[in-house]
Amino acid sequence: MLRAAGFTDVHCAGAPAWDAAYQGIYRAALTMHAEDGTALAGLQGEARRRLPTTYFPSTRYGALELAC
């Protein structure tokens, strides 16, 4: 899709440290009590949606960098 839009040198790279940080934040948020409508409740919803589809570069692609 990006190449069709005119981008010629597109590369995707994994960021294991970022992935680990986000997973830690999500898991910590899920252990806390949150009132409806608060930022923490929103973060918990995001965590419930995103943790099941967490990106694991070493198992999903076998490398940390790939060409899209």
C-alpha cells in the first residue's frame, strides 16, 4: 500500500524494548481498580484489545527487521 502511494524505500522494524514497555504498562493497568469513564478505564480497555494480539518479532517474523 505504501509503495502504491509513492513511497519507495519502506522498512518495518521491531522494537522489543518498546513492546516490553507497553506490555508492562498494559498488564499493570489491568491489576488496578478503575472507575468508569476514567483514563485508567480507557487504558484497561486498550490493554484488553491489544494484549491478545501483541507483536512478538522473534516468533512472528523470525527477525527484528523486515521489508514491508
